[in-house]
Amino acid sequence: MNDYGHWSECQTCNKLFRSHRASQQHMNDLNHWAPRYDCETCSRDFPTQNAANQHMNALNHWRPTVPCETCSTMWHTQAQADQHMRHAGHYKNYCSACDRRFDNANNLKMHLNSKVHRGTSINCPFCKAGYTTASGLSHHLERGACPRAQHINRETLLQMIRQLDTNGAITIRQIEWHGEVEYSASDMAYNGNAWECYLCHREFNARSSLNQHLTSPTHKQNVYHCPNRRGACGKEFSTLAALCNHLESGSCAYMRFDNVQNCMADVLHNRRRIAF
């Protein structure tokens, strides 16, 4: 045993023993067993990490580390995971019809609610132009862009909505309403360098641009509110389009997208009373 090194040896402290049984008892008592390195796939173990690595490299036994975004399967490469998720439709934010991925759930939701998938099913009651959302139709009317109803704008639409909203479901109740003050830029709005808004001090290159800013909803009074009373949303809006966009986005989870379209279609087309 001296000549051939056949003495039984402890795997940690290198102490020699006259029998294999004695060395095992010693290692059991003092926990002197050498650490073993397991293969990540099969049941084999190895005395060194390098030996385990060589085995896993040779047999491709490394544990897969790239997860599927939906199910529990794992893959060795991102390309394999992508192939699986594309075929199974397992991307977390993925439109299978368009084979497109999105950064987050909100972007996917906006895509699914766009005209790509929903078309233009909401028509203007006057010019019959098609829109994908109630907010798009409301914006069309509020900015006076309808060629067959040029008398319709934010003010006249608000008056109609107030008549239909007898319980104040979406309009802010006021003691008396005489319409809002209309602003326009005078020569004094020019500060020597640009045309300046005297309300927010934003500057414009032309008087017409400033007047367009002044007649926009930017400085208009909030006249609509979210109907979500139970959820205590409390958000207010200066235009019907902004209110519709808020409800369509689902940010306060009050109504489904389709319900918003149906409710506003009843209001704008059929002039039905508003009840949320």
C-alpha cells in the first residue's frame, strides 16, 4: 500500500486509514466527505466542478435558463424560446394576428382597440365619416371639423350633452351657464420676439398660432367628470373626447371599451338620455 498509495484516505484532511470502512466512519463523524458536483440534467455527480462542466459540455446537459413568457417551459437559447412563443402564441404582450410584440400590456390593448382590428365602426351622425373610437368622433365634432355640421363645436355639443345628462352623470353641474369667455390675441400679445399667451406664457411664431392655442381646450374650464363614483375616480375634463379617451383606456376600470362605444353611440346618434 505504501508503494502504490493504496491506503484509504480522508477526502478532506488527507488522514490515512488501514481500512476503507475506517475512513468512511471518520468522514461520517466529521463530515469530511469531499463536495460532489452534480450534472444539471442527469443524475451523475463529479468530484470537481471542472469535471461536471466537461460532462455537461460534451452531452449538452446544461440546465435551460431562458423562460417562456407565459408557460413554465425553459429553453437553452433566446432563439428557441422565441420560436416556441411565436408558434404557441405565448408572448406576454403579443398580437398573433399581426405577429407583433409590444413592450407592455397597455400598448397591446391600444393596438387591439385600433382601427387595424376594430375598423371604423362608429360613424359621424352628420357626415357619416367612420371612426374607430368614441373619442375620435367626439374630437371631430368638438373642433368643428364636420363639413355637414359646422355649427357643431365644443360649446354646442356640451349644451346637447347637458340636456341629455339630467342627473349629472358625466357633466359638472353649475348654477348657471352662459358659455365660456372666448380669447383672442391682440397686438399687445407680441412681446418683441414672439406671440405670448398671457395665460400660460407659452410663445408662438405667429398670431394665428396663438389664436389657435387660445381657442383650443387648453385653457377651457373642466365641464365633464368621470362617472365612476364608486371608484372615487374624480377626474375632470374640458372636452367630451378627453372623457371618452379616459374611459376607453380603462385607467379607472369603470367600463369596458365596447361599452363606451355603445353608450356614446346612443347619445350622439339616438340622443338618448345618459345613464351610467
